[in-house]
Amino acid sequence: MKRRLILFIPLIVALVLGIFLWQGLKLDPRELPSALVGKPFPQFTLSTVKDENAAITQDALKGEVSLVNVWATWCVSCRQEHPELVRIAKETGIPIYGLNYKDTRPEAIRWLDEYLDPYRFSLFDADGRVGLDLGVYGAPETYIVDKEGIVRYRFVGVIDRNIWLNELLPEVNKWR
Amino acid sequence: MALIPALRWPQWLLALSLVLSASLAQATIEAMEFRDDGLKERYQKLAFILRCPKCQNQNIIDSDAPIAADLRQQVHRLLHEGYEDNEIIDFMVARYGNFVLYEPPVNPLTYLLWYGPFVLVGIGALVMFLLLRGRKKNTQESETTAMSDADRERLNNLLKDKRN
């Protein structure tokens, strides 16, 4: 009897392996954990898209739980995401700050005029230095920054209604 | 025979276009100046072990993604500012996580990755050892106990019957 049971071991091993591999299918390998979660937003001094004389630092992000959205006019998915950001800004009042990443000022201004401006301000990061400090590897990316200016969450990709309601909003509420 | 020259011409064209496109591709690689050969060597070594966060199966020297170009620029800048190799690696890890390293560091999270294969080989060896030992025991047992004297007599009788 005992020997018979041993014969089932390969089946069990195969099943366990199968479950793990099945789970693995659902993981997105492009989704990288952010090295910055739990750490303060990187230091910066930047102008904004609409005001080239502004000198805004990381302290401007403190005070409220906010979203920092990395965008660019050359980024096709950002265009897709934009209406949802406009809606979030209008309906929830959660502050959204833009980080205009490796872009030109005239194009960025035209974009905001044309598609509405959901951002309190958009930092102008032409050479992508702040993006690099943030660990940005592809726009759009969205960070949740808490009252103390600590990065709490990172989302890479297009925010749609579903992602906002089920993934990001609960996370924002957690830190409010 | 007539076919061969007809084939040869396009092949020759193909080869030429390949050569041309190769030189074009090379033209897009950015020119980098190094203060000395030591820095250049270290740059090449670092760009080889750092992984491109966007195109995950390429290192930053291989990849032509914009982000890889940025990282190459950073490595170049940091080298010329006098940073050590490990400081530059830490700089990248602080921003992009351990993911940027092709060789993951040994820590409790990666023990399974680093030592798992050895454990599996060990388990395999143990199973093999036990199986072989079991088989040896079985064969020894069968040699010594399988046939009693009565059985042997019966077998001999059967064989005799058959011969007759």
C-alpha cells in the first residue's frame, strides 16, 4: 500500500509545479517593483511647462496625498490616459502634478490647451534627469506621494476607469 | 549554367545593401569621448552588466531604447566625475532596483534562485542512491531466498519432463 502511494509523488509534483507556472502566466514581467516606494520623492528644482521662470522643489508635493503623473507629448499612451486624469482631477479634487518628461515646452503647452489640463502644474523635465532619479522607464507612469512627500505607490501604464477605482483610489485612500 | 549569373547579381546587391545598412546602423551609435582607456574599459564593463529597464533582455550597451541611452550617458558622466564602479551600480539600483543587474545579488529573497538548483541536484542524488540501494538489496534477497530445495527439485523434474 505504502509503495503504491509513493507512485503518486510525480503526479503531485507535476500538479504543484503546474499551479506555480499557471500563476506565473498572469504576472507581467514588464512590471518592475519601484526602488523608490517608501522613500522620499527625489530632490529637484524645476520650472513648469507654463512658467519657465518657476523654481519648484520637491517640497511643493507635500501637504496632501497627491498623484505625480509622468507624461510627454510623444507618448501615445499618455494621450489615451489623459481624459481619465482630467476626470479624476475634476471629480475627486485629488491633486495631480505632472512631470513633463523629455519634451519641448511649446508642444507641451499646445497639448494642455488642446486636451485640457488636469495638473496643478506640470514640472518641465526636458533632459529627463528627474525622471531618471525617479526610475522612470517609460511614460505614462503615475506615483502616489503622501503628505510627507514619501513615494507610496507606483503604477506603470495607462490609467483607465477600472484601474483607478480598483487599484489607485484604494491606495490613495490608504494614505489620506 | 545560365541560371547562376542571374542569381549572382541580386545576391551581390543583397550583400552590398547589407554592408550599407550595417554602416548606417553604426552611424546611429552615439560617439563618446573618454578621458583615458581605463575609463573606457570600465564604461564597457558597466554597460555590459547593467540591464535595460525597458527592453528586458538587453543590456544597456545593446539596447537602442531612449532609456538605455540615458543610462549610458549617466554611466559616462558618473565615471568622469570620479565615482567608483560599485557606487555607479548603487546609483542605478537606487533608481531602478536590483532589476538593472543581470546578476542578482545573493540575499534571502534570491536564496532559492542561487541555491535551489544545488538542492534539487542533492535531492536527485539522494533518490538515486536510495533506489540503487533498494534494487541491490532486492537482487541479493532473490538470490539467497528465492528458491527453496523443494522448488529446485520441482524445477529439475519439470526440465527433465520437457527433455523427454
